[in-house]
Amino acid sequence: MEKKQYELCLEILRRFHKANILNDFVLIGSWCMVFYKDYFVSIPFINHTTLRTRDMDFLISMPNKIKQVVDIPILLKDLGFVTSFRGSRGYIKLDHPDLILEFLVPAKGKDSDKPYSVPKLGINAEALRFLDFLSENTIRVEVEDFYLNLPHPANFALQKLIISHRRTKEDKAIKDRNIALEILKALINKGEVNIIRQIFRSMPGKWQTKIIRGLEETNEKEILGIFKK
């Protein structure tokens, strides 16, 4: 990634930390790959400093428990972020030439297709399926003088395999699958086979079936062996 994009990412995290709201978020999406590097220290793992995505996604797993009142659009306005809306339902996103910030919550109930208002943060969030799986098992990585919440890499990878089946565009499905396989292989090299297996077995049966079918199609025998043992 360009240095200025990474520095902007860090400045956002710094401001969230200083405003005492960073712990309310779990960073998800492709930016996790940048911060997983320390988890895989001394383990072969692709250097993702060339990441070019503008999308930076924050999961709010428990929006009702947010205590601080912080208007995020105002907090980031001087950095050049502009509030805009995505889609006909009006999901808020914060636009910048280098980054796009979006906020997500786990989908629950019949009204999950509507924007979820988070008034204490001055935003609304989009409710999506499969996000609980990312927030139920997290790690904390040190960034400068604060900590950032990330999904455990095994949860992140297995969720990627699930959503790859839901992609309508083949290139995005392939990208999701490749990222998932890269992380799973790094976890194997790190000696976390049992953790992968344990998290896989905690998933609903339908999810497990989809993952196994996808791996059979790509002939990933090593990873399949972990799940079928």
C-alpha cells in the first residue's frame, strides 16, 4: 500500500483510541492482513504492505453497550473524510481519496436489511450475516501504544471460505478463497491445527459442508485432512 494510505489508517486508529472507542470495534476485511503479520512472526506469511484496497471495515459487535459519545464524522472531518451514503437504503460511509470507512453489525431479526443506527457514534451501520463468527473469537495486536481487536485468523479464514460461495463475481470469490487458504496454511505452520479443527467443528453443519465442498473442488488435501479427521 502507499505509505500515506497506511499512515491514514494509523491516524484513524489513534483517534479512535484517544476517543476511547477503539475497543468497541473489531477491524475486519482485507486490512486484517496488514496487522496479522505480528501474529505470524517467524512464520512464512505473505507481506501485505502492497495491499491496495480502500475499504476499511469496522465491526461493532455490541452496539448497545457503547458508552462514549463520539461523533465519528466530525472526529475525522479534518483528515478529509466526507460523509456519503451507499445504496438506496442509505448506509453511511466515510469517503476519502485513500480510504473508505464503513461500519457493520451482525444481522439479527427481520429488519436486518435496514441501516442500524448507532447515535452515540453519529453513524449508522449495515447488518450482515456471518459477522458473529468473527467477533466471538478475537485477538488483540499491539499497534504503537494501543491494542487493536481482530478476528482470530482461523475465524477470519473460515468466514472467507463461507462468503466466497456467496460472491456473484468470480474474481472476488477467488480472492476470498486464496486469502483464506494462505492464512490456514500459516496457522498450520504455526502449530495451530487443533485450533483450526476446533473452530471448524463449532460452525453450523451447513457451513462445514460448504467449506468442505469448496476445498474438494480446489483439491486442498492438507486442509481437508484437518477437517475430516
